[in-house]
Amino acid sequence: MQIIAGTADQLPAGLLFDMARYRHAVFVERLGWQLQPTGRLELDQFDRRDTVYVLAVNAAGKLVGMTRLLPTARPYLLADVFPQLLGGAPLPRSPQVWELSRFAALDPEATASRAQLTFVSPLALDILSVAMSVAADEGATRLISVSPVGVERILRHAGLVNERAGPPIRIEGRPLVACWIKVQRDWRPLREATAAAPPTDTKTPSVQRLN
């Protein structure tokens, strides 16, 4: 397993296309999110030149997990699509706050529960660990994310400092919450937090940060 982090311009040829197909398979086909894909590809207005992607690729070269990081000093998902999740609080607009979105960790062709599409699996926490390090390199001290209710407990059990940015709201039938996560550059997941989840890989992934 390899985890690759970089912008669209830095990613290996074809990987951005694979990511768009992966997002469609996970978020549109599996989760039923009401997005606006083009064909079987899912990209949106937040996929820009300054967007940083963290992508997990297995030994067969197949994409099996991802997230993206957006600086809140420019347009981002929470501010433009889900501002109500902040409960009237000011929108973060700072180079020290980055948004974590489009997070998933599974093989879309395999059988998986909805819970395994978020932060439950060991691979998901490995992706989050790399995202934390990348965000720290970009000057971030906090992440903010739109997450299903219940993810907060998983994050706490994994040893992360997090808190709600506003009250949960049901959107398209799903209870969602905006969640603050303190950036800890050297954070590594506590494996017992995911002991009940089926492992996606028993080895620690290698990490490639593209510059």
C-alpha cells in the first residue's frame, strides 16, 4: 500500500482521472450523495490547482482511499455548501485552517458497510495521519470537516483532539456535523480504536509527498 499526497499538477499521469472515477463509485453509487457528476466522474468546483489530494493506492495500483485538503482562505465546501452546520458562527477564513473533505477508504468493488466508508478502518486513519502531516506542512493548525455524527467518537478513540463547530443537522436524510480537528504533525492512529474493523492491509503504507 502506498499513500501519495500532492496537487493535481503533481499527481502521476492518470491518477486524477482514477480519483474522479473512485469518487463517483463511492459517493454517488455507494452512498447515494446528490452530487453533479459528469458521466461516471465526480469532480466539483473545489478541485483546483491548489487542492491537495491524499490518495491510497494498493499493491495492484488500484485507488482504495482518499481525501482532499482545501485552504479556507479560498472557497471551500463547508463555507459554500453547508454553512448552516456552523450554527451561525463565523466561517473560517484563514491559512491556518484547512478543510478535510471527500474522505473515504475502501475498495468500491468490495462489500462494505456505510461505517467503513468513513474513519473506521486502519487505512482510513493512515490516510488521516498523512493528511495531518501535509496540512501541518502547509501551515495549518486546525482542520475542519463535514462528517456524519458518530465519527467524533471514533476520532476521540483514535487519540485525536476534536470538537463540534456547530449542532448536527439532518441533510438529505443524513445527520451531519462540522467538526474541528487539531492538527498534530506527528500523530499516529491508536490501532485499538479500529480493532473491530476489517483490516485493509496489515502493513504500514509507504508515503510519497509530491512537491
